[in-house]
Amino acid sequence: MEVAYALTLLIVAFFLLLLEVFIPSLGALTLMAVGAFCGAFYFAFEVNSAFGWSLIGVSAVGIPISLVAAFRIFPKTALGKHMILFRPKREEPTAPSEHTSAHAGKTGVTISTLRPSGIARLDGHRVDVVTRGEMIDPGVDVRVIEVLGNRIVVRAVRDAPPPETDRELS
């Protein structure tokens, strides 16, 4: 009879452990699984020590294997698809939205310091923009030079000649 109890508790323990992966219970199911494993080991050692050690060996091998399998299956479940944020695949480029692609070639003025990202006003809209690495102060005219996905790349518009340097003054 102890053999049946030990095997039943072992199956229940594995089931509770796998259920913890699929139904987050903040460790309650894990604690019940640990209790079931302890009960299974107790009844197994009541039969004889060889059966008890074999059950411990099966558990030591079975727990990692079953958890790895559960964590590989979980992202494919309905709950897993809602809980896990998947990144886009590299071969799937993100398409520019109609809003960002409309800014290609436009000019505007920076609202915040671009270091290299910040905010600019383009066609009356506040837009998050980036530069190619240079820092641009607020109030500087900028031109959109590239639109990559939802990223708008700008550069400063230099209408005036660059200021004289110390070499030219000497």
C-alpha cells in the first residue's frame, strides 16, 4: 500500500510543480509540490531504502527535465502569449508608420537638447527625434535626414557660416 501512496504522491508532486509554471501562484503550488515529494519519499522509505533512493533519483532527474520542458511549452500557450513580450524577428523590419514617414525631409526646431535624442517640433507636432551622435541645443533649426521605422533622424541646419576660430584670428 505504501508503494501506491509513494507513486501517487510523486505523480501529484510533479503535476503541482508543472502547474506552478503555467499558473503563477507565488510559490503556493511549489510548497505543496515539495510536501508531496516529501510524503512520497517517506512512504518509499517505509517500503525499503532501495525504493526510497530510487524515487529520489527519479525525482532528481525528472524535476529538471520536466521544468525545462514546461518552460519551453509555456510561451506557446495562450497565457504565455499574453504574458511574454516577443521581440520582432530580424528578418521582419518594422514598417514606418504614416505619421513618421510623413516627416521625411521636413524642417523644424528643437524643443529640448538633443543628446543625441530629444524632442523637436516638426509641422506643429512635438516629435521624438535622434541625431547621428552630435549634441544640438534647444531652439536650433533641424532637418529630417532619415526615417528608420519609427525613428526620426535629424541634423542641424547650418545656414550661417561657421564661427571664426582662433587660428583665423591670429
